[in-house]
Amino acid sequence: MSLQVPRSLNPETLSSIGPSSVYPPCPLCLCGWPLLCALGHPPCPPPAPFSTRPPPGPPIPVKVAVIGLEGADPSLVFDELADAMPNLAELAEDGVSGPLASTHPPEPIPAWTSFLTGQNPGELGLTGETNRDWTITRQGRQAPYGEGARVGSLALDEATVWERAGEAGCDLALVGLPHTFPVEPVDGTVVAGSPAPGPDAAVTHPPELGEELALGEAFFTEPPAEADRQSKLDRARAALAQRFDVAEHLAERSWDLFAMVARSPRLVQETAWSTHDTEHALHEDDTGDAVRAHHRRLDERIGDLVETLPDDTAIVVASVQGAQACQGTVQLNAWLRREGYLSLADEPEAPTAFDAERVDWANTQAWAAGGAAGHIHLNVAGREPQGTVPPLDYEALRDELQAELAAIDAGDGHLAAQAIAPGEVHEGARVDEGPDLFVYVEELAYRCEASLGHETVLTDPARGRHEATASSEGLIVVSDPGDRFSGTVDDMQATDGAATLLDLLGLDVPEKLEGRVLQPDGSLPG
């Protein structure tokens, strides 16, 4: 007796249904199909009607929109300024939200790069806005003195989330993201972020998109450090408007992954933190709260952008670093010089930016670059062009500096500092391409500078310039159209960003990614 399967129930269809998922198997031969048993055994009780549809499961959004807010601090956004940000509060209420731990150091380039690649800075070889230009010589790996070139797309060896999405067939819309300049062709649209020099350069894909958008200078560049406070606030407002204008315009096109970064929150906080913080040394009662005003405008633009997004969009709002009041600036090169580690051949008449030509390298063991954290480099023989530190003495000198930096004599007291070797907080093939020590002063409440010519190690914060500095905790909000996400985010790291975004897109997460996938209840595995 042969089994005749109706054409509407071909073997492929039956296999996709699965016998045991519809009714119990034939009790005699266990063939799984009691009504169609080839041996003619009596049928089991009537089964449920056939259905070729899979059982219902959680919906997977077909689109993901990422709104990056550089420097947005969780204590401000979720607490102090929550009443000024109802749109973001609604997204948080509808999904999951909470803090996001930044990288070491918590600076924009390493933090955003880790978020968008799923790799830590030791694997990426990126620890700041600039990157030393390492080359291979007869003596080994060497790099010139100084901070090197600003980091762009050519400095990145690891695939970004948008590159992985593009390879999987997703259309893209990218606005102001790091590592998008020089611009590379994609299926979709790109308006480059840092280090794009301005609208006159090739900053868009397709190229004609620039003329269509009428991009302005504020989209790309920040005002000079010496500009007055009001000029900086005006530029921040223009930057906010231009980035969100472009974002809304491109969001109306067809895409699967949309991502933007707005830098204006960080710029406003660095410029005018004292207008919000009544405990700040520079606070004046008769000034308006510029930080609150900017966050209110920011929230309005977030609301406008969300309104333009398709209904089947998962929305991710992220900040990869927070903000806090800057208590002052530690002049690390002044400290290194005072302690005998740095010598100058040409003494500047006034404080000036670090210039390698002014340094007496034959009598220098270490020099520093600045940022939210200090970056100390040792002048190692064979590694630096005029290195003086024998490789065998490297660890001893590094340990000595770590011990001495634990309590920096600032003239009128000591500041607690951590000098951290990159290998203590990073791992990966490029961990030794960064500085030899990161310096965190008073948990980053004091920023570090690399200037030469300062007579004192500690300088006070200046109005309109570095009134705030970075903190090590940003924020994350995830809201999806299926209402799967609800609760508080627990223990999310910057490196978890890429895996979470790929998972939201319904794409496989490569095993090599360090990051974990954020779960709908806000937890992370492991």
C-alpha cells in the first residue's frame, strides 16, 4: 500500500509543520501521521486543522533607528532634566532604559567605536581623537612624536555595525557618525561625521546629496577653544538644528538601519555647565540655564524625528559617555617636567599647545597628551625616534610613574589619581598601540592637558571652556514596536552596542564580537 499525499500537503509542507506539533503520532508505527499512515493503522482522535503558519512569536522589527547623543548624562536626562525631555521619557517608559558603562578612557572616539563595532579599544587600537602613525622599521615598530592624525574611517580595521548590516543587504542612512570620513559608498545615504573638515569636502554619498541638503559649517566643526561662550552656544544650537534637519530629511527615505550622532549636548555642557550647576565655581545667578534650554530643544527634535520614523522601527537612544563638573585642569607635561621626566630645548614665553620640536628628546623619558584622561607615553629606545628608555627598564619606569601619580602635588594640596596601564583594562592585538598610561584625576573630575609653558601643575576651569568634563557612564534607551522591551537596563557596556543592534535587525551576531545582546527585560547574558 502506497501513501498518496495530497498536493496541498506535499512532503515539504508536512516537514515544515512537524507531526508532533499538530497531533500525537500513530500509536502503532510511530510514523507521526495517524490519518495518513501507510500501514493502514486506525487513526488517533481527530487532529487540529492543518496550518502552514509557524506558531506566533515575538515580532522582529524590520528597521532600527539609532539616535546618538554625545555626552548626554543619565543623571541629567533621567532625573534633573526629565521634565524638560518628555519625548525621551516616553521612549524610556515604553521600553528599557538605564546607564551604559563607557570605555577606558570615556572619550568620544574610543567609546563610539566600541559601541559600533563590539570591540574594546585594545582590539581596535583607538584610544582618543588622534592616532599615532605606527610603522615598521629595522629597529621594530616606531611612531613619530606628537599626537598624530585625527582618527577617521581609514584607521579602523574592524567592521562596524552598518558595514555588517550592509553586507546582509540592509539599506543605510547614516548622519554624522564617526568613522564615516573619508566617505565610502553604501546602499543608501551617508553624511560624514568626524573628522570631516566641512561642507566643501566630499562628505556625502551619493556625492550630489551635499547640494540637496545645503550643509552648513556647524554640522561638521566646533568653534575654536578661545571663542566666547555665546559664540559656542550659538554654534551648538546651529549644529543641533542642522544634524536633525538632515536626519529628518533622510529618515523619510527607504532604509533598514538609520543612525545619527548629535555632538551638541557635549559642546553645551563643556561651554556652560556652570549655568546649570549652582555649586560650580563659575556659577552666576543672573545667567539662564543654557544646559536645560539645550536639552529641551534636543528633546523637541527627538520627538520630531521619531514622528517621521516608520511604525515598524525599533528606536535606540544612546550616549557613550556622561558629563560632570570640571574642577580644574592638570597640566601633565608641567608635572612631568617638574619631576624630571621631560626636558625642553625651547622654552615657550607663554602656555602653548604641545610641540614636539620644543622637546629635548635626548633628555626626556616621558611626555603626555591630554583629554578627559591623560595619556602618558614613554620615550622608549627603538620604539620612538630618539628613545632614551631601554626596553628592559620600561616596566620599572612605568611602575614608578604609576606610584608617583597616585597623589599629584598640585601646589596647594594633593589630587588622587589613577595611572592605568592599557593592558589592565584592555585586551586585544593592538593594546600596545595606545599610550603607556591613562591618568584619571579625582575620578575624571579634573581633565588633563598637554600644553607646554605652564608654571603650575593645576589650572582653574575657565568660563566657557571645559566647564564640564566626561564621566564614565552614558545611557541607553531601547523601544520597539512589538512592546517586547520593558524594565531597567542592568550592566550594559559600550561594547554591547553592536551585538544588540544586529540582533534587533534580525541578523546573526558574529562570535568574534565581545559584546552581548541586550534582552527585552534589560538584562545581559553572562
